[in-house]
Amino acid sequence: MRPRTVVFVEPPYVCWDRRRDRVREGEEEIPGIGTLTLAAVVRECGHRVHIVDGKRTGTPVEQVARRVAALAPDHVGISATTISIRNAARIAARVKALVPSAVVTVGGPHVSAVPEQTLAIFPGFDYGVVGEGERSYPELIAGEEPRAVAGLVWRDGERVRANPRAEYLDGEALDRLPEPAWDLVADFPLRFQPNVFNYRATPVASVVTSRGCPFSCTFCDRSTSGRRGRFHSVDYVVEMCRRLERLGVRHVLFYDDLFTVSRRRVVELCERFLAEGFRFTWSCNSHPNLLDPEHLRLMRRAGCWQIAYGIESGSQRVLDVVKHEVKIPRMLETLRQTRAAGIRVKGLLMMAHPTEGEDSLAATVDFLRTAPLDLAQVTKFTPYPGTPSYATVRQHGAFDED
């Protein structure tokens, strides 16, 4: 098979003027780790690979489509969440108008959650890939019959069909993946500047060392990577970190859903970080029930600067609905222990949960007044497709999916 030209695209989420958002005005995004990894896999298959990152807020859809078309693609792979799926569809339609021969495939959380619906609503997509694409997408590019490609969503005349998803990568198969294609990001890592509250020093890089999450938060979508935790080996992670340090990275953002889900692995990673003498600091996400003072002290010695905890609400009544295994006394103790270890504490909260009322909002305000937090990020609850809440949200009132 001759090499193909494959362009990976991340569409803009929304299109407001970034100059109106003073806190985020100086931020520079980079493509997601999933896109960079899939690009590396496709390149390893011998294809010519490009990335067009239109994710930065305010990028016009037309501009993104023309940048893609200028690369004369044979295949276009668009990664889309629910909040970017409409812009993804607009880009797909424009690319098809500009390059009629291009095959446009959508992947990511939205199509993984509602595969048939996505292709039925948006005719600009030729195919969809459900779940992780490292196996499915290269097979599609290679010209395999659609019905034979695991995880593929495809059109059969007027019908949309979804094949059983590909098996999740695990163990050695996960470690055989190439490192993310950071070389395809212009001026990496110098231009990557995430939210200023999330890192200690620049340059910054983001890394994902595991996939899946075993917890059952009602607002969380596991359509893409599933519930079972699957981990890159410690050797694989250390080698990625070596490369990043050689590139001058001074802070690493571990964006795993739950970097600390295996305490034994946390110990192994921290001990290796110390043995390697890494000079970068790092941040990660954790669940309030997972860590204790011993592990936190080790993490601090190994360079951990900040841990973001999924707190969600200061009301136990609301937590019993959306994150039932979390109890506020245990959570507060974890926050205190984290700060005592010398690690910054970030709280991730949401408002307008199902069953939320003035009493629970007042409880959350009281919690924030006294909780040992260095930083709190409060967002609004949204029942995205693929989350447990999506199936039940209408029990709590009217719901408009647009």
C-alpha cells in the first residue's frame, strides 16, 4: 500500500474572542495526548502525518478547514468531544467540499458514547472510531473492509452500523506504542502554556501514563477508555520523562484520570524519579480516598508540586448521589495530609448537580471557607453522553441536548 497523507484535527470548542478572557489570554494549547499518540502510530505505519490544532478558542472553523485542505489529505481524523462535535462536523463538511476525495473519520468521547447517532446526524463524517483508535484507525487507512474493522462506525446504504469495539490495549501492547509525536507540535515545549495556576515553572509538558478509571462518578464518561485501569510500565514512563527533560521541560502535568489509583505503582514511579535525579516538578489528579501521609511524603520528595482532587461538592447529600464512596471527613483529612506533606492542594468542584438546592450550595460555600485548599476550580455539572447522568437527567427536570 502506498503511503497516505493523514491529517489529524482538533476542532475549536467554541468561538468567542479570547481577548475577552483575561485569565486565559496568554494560554497556548497543544493537541491532546491521544491525538499525538495516534499520529505517532499512523506515522510508524509509513504514512505522512500532519496535525492541525484548531482547539484554541476563537479559531474560525473556515480557517481550520482550509489549513487541512492545503495539505491535500487522503484521510482526515478529527478528535471531538461533545462540546466540539458541531464544529468538528462543520470542518468535515468544508474539507469534503474542498477535497472531495478525502476520507473523514471522527473519533473521541462523543462518537464513542453515541456512535450511530453521531453519523446519522452529521453527514460530513464518513466513518467513526469508537474507543481507542490505535488498532482501528490504521486498519481503516490500510483499506480494510469496514465491516472487518473493530470499533468502526460506518454507513451501509441508508443505515449506520457500529462494529464491536477493539480490545483495549494493555500490558506489553500498551508499552509497544510509540511516544507521543511531540515533534509535530511547533516549538514544543516552549509554546505550551496551560492555565497559569497548574504549573510551577516553564517549559511545561503533559503526559498520560495510564488509561481507564474504576470509580463510578455519575458525571464521568468512560466510553473511550473503560473502567479498568491499564498502565504503562514504569520503564516506559521514565523513558518519556527522560526525553522531556532533555527537551528542557521543567514541569510535567500527569493528566491520567487517576494517577494514584495504584499506590504500589506510585511508589515505584517516585522511587525511579528519585533514582534518575529528575529535576522537573510535577502535578497529578487523585481521588480523595486513595492517599495517606507516607505516600504523600514520598511523592513530595520525588517532585510532586500539586495534586488536584475531585471534591465535586461540599454537601454530603449531593456526594451520596454523584460520588457515593466519598465521605467529607475522610476527604478533609486527605486534604490536610496533602498540605502537611508540602504539596499544593487543588479542589475540583461542580455546581448544579442533580438534586442540588440552596441548602447544598450553602454547604459547599461553607466547605470552601474552611477546607485546606490552595486553589479551587468550580465548573457547572453537564450530563454528557456516555455518563450515567445522561440516562437519568430527565428524572430531575427538562433537558435540552443542544
